[in-house]
Amino acid sequence: FVSYQVEILDWKTKKQLCFLDKVEPNATIREIRLMFHKLYPRWYPARQSIKLDPKGKSLRDEEILQHLPVGTTATLYFKDLGPQIGWTTVFLIEYTGPLFIYFLFYFRMPFVYGLDERFTSSPHPVVNLACICHSFHYIKRLIETVFVHRFSHGTMPLRNIVKNCLYYWGFAAWLAYYINHPLYTPPSYGKKQINFAVIMFLLCEAGNFSIHVALSDLRRNGSKIRKIPYPTKNPFTWLFFFVSCPNYTYEVGTWISFTIMTQCVPVGLFTLLCFIQMTIWAKDKHCTYLREFKDYPTLRMPIIPFLL
């Protein structure tokens, strides 16, 4: 067979970093990353972005050298992505914080609200319920992180963990402060409003979990091949008939129900931000599906059936 020669340049300076001789045609980008790592140990594979063009997209691990638009002497470009952290670790850190931060306010620690008698009185029943729901949500996320999720990208930049934790932990503290405050006012329509919200909350949580399991099943045995997700026998997955990312639809529904349950402005603001962010993610995923699959269902919208 004809062997390849691979030249790897710095994406900014165009300076040659290494020259790999006698590379097999069926070598994958992952194998090339490993060869590069041997020459530069500090740039481990997860930290490397290998591109065909300095301003182009990173090549996927599974892409094969001879299938790329290059000659027998291939020029590739390297970009340092910086220190990386595994997605499982990221999610465990992000979701453990809100769980414990919320309890600081729920148990009304003296340094939060003070030691006044009215600040230690028993809370309204909805406050207990909100704590149960909030805890259930994040415990579910932790369980999914360990047992359900399969990540297409193994890592993310370490610097992002600070930003993500500020978002999740900060909002958890803000919500908890108002919901557990001794002067908190329960919902206007009482038990009817609370019961409706709890039912909606549980249905959305069940739906979100069902979608995560369905998506996980598409990538059994460690496969990274992207497939079109379709509804299964589980009724919660039938939302796939109408939207590309029903997990985000259910997630937004969960926080809308929590807003109705607590009738708390900070929760409403958090829900709005969640909706905006998840709409952006859903649109990106929807566009990727349309680009990669010519037979992608035309009825589907990114996040809201028939609308958005």
C-alpha cells in the first residue's frame, strides 16, 4: 500500500510541529493524535484539535486519513484546547452543588436568616414539597450522569467548569433563599395550584428521563455513529414525532411547573434563562440533524411542537 506523510502545523503561526512518516492510509485521526502525543506528551489527545483548515472544524476521532481530501502528503493543523475535564466529572460537580446548597437555606442555618424566633418557625407545606422536588431533580440528574448518559465528546475545557458552577450553584442559592425565606408567601390558588404543578413536574421528569434513556440506547457498545432518534413504545418518547430535542422540552416543562408550584420570581427568571439556552442548543442539534440526514422527519421542530 502507499503510505502517507503527515505534516502537522500550528494553526496560528503555521510553524511545523512534527512530520509523521509512513503513516498507514487507514489510520484514524485518533491514531494520529496518539502519534502527536508521543512527541508532545503535554498535549494529550483530548487537548488536541486537529483540523484540515486553520479556521475549519475539528476532525472527528473516527475519520480515516485516506478518506480525507488530502494527498499522500497531508497537511493538518493543530490547536491547543487547553486543560480538559471529563464530562461525567463536570456534571457530578455541577449537580452536586445545587443539591447541598439548597439544604443550607431549607434548614435555615443561623448565618442565613438569623436566630429570631420567627426565622426558625416551621415553613409552609409547599416549602417542604419544593425541597423534595428540587432534590429529586438533581438526584435524578446525578443518577443519569453515572448510569444513563453516553457522551459524544469525552471532555470539555477545564476553564468552563467555573462558569458552569457559578450558573448552577448561584441560581440554586438564589432560588433557595426566597423559597425558604420565613416571609415567603405561598401560591395564590393554594392546593389546586400546587397539586397541578406537582403532577406536571412528575410527568416532565418522567419524560425527560425516558428521552435520555432512548438517546442512550442509540449509542450502545460505545458507538459514536449519529442516528436519528425515533419514538419507542414508551409514550413519553412520542414527543419525538414533533420535536428534535424533547429532553429539552421536558426540562423546560419541569422548571415551568416548579415556577407554578412556588410562585417565586427568581424561579421564573431561571426558567426563562433555561428556555433561552435550551432553545439555542435545540436549534443547533436540529440543524445538525437536517444537515446529516436527508430523510430527517420534516414535521419536527427544535423544541416546541409546530412553533419553535
